[in-house]
Amino acid sequence: MGTNFFSILIASFIFSFIAPLHVLATDTPTQSSPANNTSVTNNTLSWQSLSSATSYRVQVDDQADLASPSKDYNTTNTSYSPTLENNTWYWRVKAKDDTGTWGDWSDIWYFTLTTATPSPTPSATPTPSSTPTPSPSQSSTPSPTPSPTNPPVGDATTEKFLISNIPSTIHHDQTFTATVQLQNLLPNSKYYLKGAFVKDGSTNYFGLTQVKGNWVINGANYSTQYDLNTDSSGNWSGNLRVQPDATDTGFTGIGTYSFKVARYNSSGSGLTWSAITNVTIDTAPSPAASPSPSTSSNANPDSTLAPTLTNSRLSVGGTVPTSSDSTIQLPNLESSQTATVAGIQLANPANKSTSPIVDSYWYIIGGVGLLLLGASPTLYIHLKPRITDAIHHFQSR
């Protein structure tokens, strides 16, 4: 019985004194405000503190799955006030303990922001006549000027992330240059940028970003994306060359996609997205067909009319009178390399460039030669008696 009593005493000591001393940060933080599914005018998110938590991570997005949150912020506080537009926003938080172990995410709460945080209204400047001049005996205690502090990484309450020059329509293989402007980040610090397209309702981001002449896919490690360094004021502006990735499964064909630019800090955390711009992606147009060369209604470039001598006209691009009524078909001089007419070899006009006048003369000479050749039997019969008499007369002498 003494042993059992001693064991019970030790167990009671452990559960009563030791266990409560360390609440693991791996427990889930309890969200406080805004309450879930409410409409608010204040953009401050808050949650209950965990005693041994060393930091918290908050994600905010306009998509319920928070797959690519527009705000991803680390803080040691138990509240976060991002700059948000009037919209419905989803958020969650988790904690990390002193061993570096992250706990589970809290439930995803959502709220509707109905009034954006107004800009402070400058006070009116009094006119010189109404400003009293203090007497030498009077002294005023100036308000202390707060020391400037650098905004924490990812704190959208002070930073600006703007993109411009985004085309409304592009082809699926067309590149364009987006202008990016960053302000109020950590001075002289390195950041990384990448462009991304996504279809509404999808979490599959895709795109290509040009880095030192090479194209880097959206899913590549952050350190391979476009790197930049802010100036001494924490500002940077420049151009980002981007292009859709038609080989990625996130590209589903012609349609409208959301385009935005992501920014990482030097360690790859603090992911922040720019505002969304809708871009319509279509396919590249087919090259216009070359117009067919116009042809004359009375000429065929693939055929050449053979010269025809018909009713006192030799039709070879011109007319030549003749005394014969017969029709003589001349061979097509372009159907072979050479043609012979009346013992004269003619070169193929298709292989040798000559003027139309020279071509006509050759046809005329050929036509006359054929006429003489065709008439020679008749002339021989008509002249044969005279030729015979002339021969006998010559022999008798």
C-alpha cells in the first residue's frame, strides 16, 4: 500500500505542477476577431496567445482553400492588420514553439470587409493672420518625433506592391513585360519575383518568368526566380518578362485567366501577391494564306497557243497578211526544248527570253517556209515542161 501511495503522489505532482508549466505551441491558436462569418469595418485579425509560442504565421486570401494566399505573414504578436479591399476574406493562424516546431492550422474563418481603412485626413493649415506669435516668455514643449522603423517583412500595412502594363489579351505563346513597383520594404535587401496565371476556381498556377535570358517555370524553387535588391529606402521598380506556359496542366485552353505577381523575401518566406489582373489567352492566329496570282481570262500561263494561220491571218500575238486561204497548224514551240521550221532551229521561248517582236518574226519566217514547202509540188508540175524544154534546147546547142 505504501508503494501505491508513493506512485499516486508522484503522478499527482507531475499533472498538477509540471504539465501546466509548458503549453506546447504545437497547440492550435484560438481565433478571436473578426468573428467567423461576420461583416466588419476593421481589418485587424487577432487570436489568443499561447504561453510558449515564439511566433505565429497568418495567411489571408480571397479564396476559401488558401492554396496561394495573398498574405502570408510571420509575427510575434497576436494580431495582424493587412491592407485589404472591400471583399470576403478567409484567414487562419498557427504557432511555432521554442524548438522550432509548427503546430496545426486553426480553422479557416471568413469575414466580409465593408469599409476599407480610410486614409488620415490632414488637418487644416491656419492662415498666417490667425496664427498668434508666441512671446519670448512662452515656451512650448514639442511632441517627440518617433524614430523611423523598418516595416517587418510581409507587413502590408505600409508596403506597396503595384503592377501595370498588363495586356488584356495575349496569345498562348506570347511574352509581355509587366512593370513592377515595390515600396517600403526592408532596405538593401534581396527579394524574388515571379509571374503566375490561374483559372478562376483552380489552384493550379502556371507561367514562365524570364531570368537572365532563361525561362523559369512557376513551380521552380523561389531562389531560381527573378531576384532584385531594394535601395536604401526599401524601394524597387523594374520590368518583369513573363509568358503563359501552354505545356502546364493549369492551362486549359482559350479563356480568361487571373494574372498576378508573387514576391518572396530572401529566405523564401513572406509570400505576397500583387493585385489580380484578368488576361484573356487565345491561340496564335494562323498565317494568312498568300493570295493566288491573278490570271487573265484569255491567257493560261501553263500553256502556249500554237501559231495558227487561218484565213489570211497568222495569229501569233499579231496579224500578218497572206495570200493563202488554207489553215496551217504550226507545232507548239514551247512543248520541247527546240523546234525546227524550214531548216531553222528555234530555241524554246520558255528557256530563252526574247522580245514579243522577235518571237513574231520567227513565227512569220517559219510560216512562209512551210507555205513554200507545201507549194513546191504544184510549182514543180507547172514548171516541169518548161524546165524540160530548156534542157533539150541547151543540149541541142
